[in-house]
Amino acid sequence: MKNRTDWFKEAGYGIFVHWTTNSLDKDGNKKEYFKAVEDFDIDTFVTQIKSSGAKFLFITTSHSQMRLPFPLKELDEIVPNHTAKRDLIMEIANRLEKENIRLMLYFNGDGSEDIEWQSATGFKTDHQRHAQYCYDVTRAISLKYGTKIHGWWIDCCYEPDVCKGTGVRYDYEKYASALRAGNPDSIIAFNFRGTCGWGSTWGRGIADFQAGEENSLDFLPKGRFSGEGDTQWFALCWMDEFWVHEKHGVPSPVHENERVLEYVRKVKENDGVFAYNVALYQEGHISDKTCEQLLWLKQHGIED
């Protein structure tokens, strides 16, 4: 029986990029976010991703602030001046498509550092209202990009709904419907961080793969669908800096080459999928030290 995650399982290995309003450049400085979007070096970025051997790429949209690296009137109608003029995601999607690398998006509706967004959507006072805004925004994004976006990783799904007492902020069937509006084959993960959700009907049977957020290389699949909620097993681990490059210095691999290669091979042998998280410079570059490891992994067959 065909499963949405068939291609994902066959891919086995990819890159996850955290590039946010808090990202620093190589010199430890930080431009205004939308200026950084305009100056993002897509040529170097795509070349580095291609050179890694990754079969898929996740990239952040909104993170700590509800700022998007592309134009979207549906968000600007809620909170003005929160979207870029340059459509960075469309450019990346088009370039990766030529390289046969599938693009997926990270989305976080909390906007934990965005008072304007939280106030406008009732984040702290009306959870269902806030959730509806998240559905509306992600539906608009999905319709905008259609089949150029192959999946979603939705963060912060673990906060209980203290307003209504339901134990959950989101209606995951509604959320999934919004996320798949432009591409019914999109694969979806909701990050419950292992705290809630899959023991009930909140997410089971709706998501396609587990969020798999990890801080080490100690977890292995017990089979393809041994992820949370009987989903495709997937692991996402920060590999050079703690998710985002927001500290001075050079992001550098935290695991030895051989350890990473051995781990990913074991994951793939058990029908799991792994994403190597890169803390990207604000320029849109992967650090030289991280690139060295990614190139070594490719040369030693991590993509096979």
C-alpha cells in the first residue's frame, strides 16, 4: 500500500536548516531580518546543500518571531510589515527542484519573541482564535507554493490549552488540512516533544512522521513506523551549534565523522530517516568546518 512517506524513507538522509531572525553572520553581527533576506546568498547555499548529498532540505520560515522570508498578504493583513519583498522560498524551491532535492518547511505559530503577533492573534488569551490564524497563514503558504513544498515540520504543539481545558491548543485535523491545501501529498510532523498527544486522538493517524527532535545520536528506530503515533520514524539532531547560529564563533561539528556515518547507516538499515541540523550563518552559508564534515560523509557513502 502506498504511503505518503515512501519517498522520504527512500531518501533516508537530508539537511535541516535553522535560519531565523536571531541568526548571526560570520563576523558575529546581525542585520535587520528583511535586509538579510534580500542579501541571502542562494548560489552558495544551494551549492553547499547539493555537495552534502542531502536528498531533502527543511528550512525555517517563522521561528521566534512571526517574520516570513517571502511576501504573504494573509499575514500582513494580521500584522503589517511581517513579510519580505524577496520570495526566498520560491527561489530556493526552484533551484533545489533542478537538483532533485525536495524542500520542506518549518513553521512555528507561537512567535515567542513577537509581541505584536501574539497580541493580534490572542496567543495568550484565546487559544482557538490563535490556532485559526495559524491554519489561515499556513493554508495561504501551502496554496502559494503548491507541489514545490513536499512537507512540513510544525513546532510547539506541546503547550496545553489552558483557556478551554481541552489539553491541546490545535485541532490537528484542521491543521493538517490547511498544510495540505496546496499539495495533498505533503508529509507532516507535529512536534509534541514526546510530552502529549499521541496517546489520544490529538495527532494519531493525522501526522505522517514523528518530529524526532533529539540532542544526541543515541536513538534508533525499531522499524519504519515506530515513530510517535505509529508514524514514519525520523530523527532531527543539532550537529554543529544548538539549532540556531546566535553565538559568536564558528559552528563546528559536535560528533566525529565516523560516529555520524555509523549512526545514519543504522537508522537507514532500520527504515528510519535522519536530518542533520545546520546552524546557518545569516549570509546563507554553512560554516567551513561543518561543510568539511558534510563532504566527508558524502564521500564515504552516507547518501547511498
